[in-house]
Amino acid sequence: MPVIFPTQMILRAEWLDGEMWLINPFNGDTLDEHTLDVLA
């Protein structure tokens, strides 16, 4: 029986002023690094 692991694509946008956005392309939500650390 195969095991399926959920995957999530996250877009990373780095702006000229140094700010970085992490964007969920499926719903447009922006994520922060703290949220990613909690989910990992």
C-alpha cells in the first residue's frame, strides 16, 4: 500500500528593499518563517 505525503508549493518573492514574502499560490495567503518553523 503506497504512503502519500502531502506536499505544499510555496512561492518566494524577494523585493529590492530586502523584504521576503512566502506566498501560498493556492489561496494567496502570505506566510512568515515562524509559521513554516511551526509546521515543519
